[in-house]
Amino acid sequence: MIRFLSALAATGLIASAAPASPKPCRDAQGRVVPCTQPKKTAARCKDDKGRFVACDKPGARSIPKS
């Protein structure tokens, strides 16, 4: 009985799908395409009052990423 259960467990492990490789990226038509890297986030800046502003404005200071 123990041999039967161990053999059953071994075949279950062999037959299961291994999640070793990531899923490929696909386009709208379903074709496999190279995956794109995630976009970098834009720099965030605050003015003297603490409101978010565009970083090219005078007096804007960059805030650290956390």
C-alpha cells in the first residue's frame, strides 16, 4: 500500500505542469511577440506649498522615491 501511494505521488509530481518559464507576451492577433519592459515613471516634483507640479517650473524640487 505504501509503495502504491508513493508511486502515485511520484507520477503526480511528474505529470504536473512546471511553472518554470513565464508566459510569452502576445499581441492583439494572438501572435507571440517580445515582451516590452515596463515604462519608467516620470519624476515627481513639489513646489514650496507641497503641491505636485511639473518639474520644469521654477522652485520645484524633486521628491525621493520610496
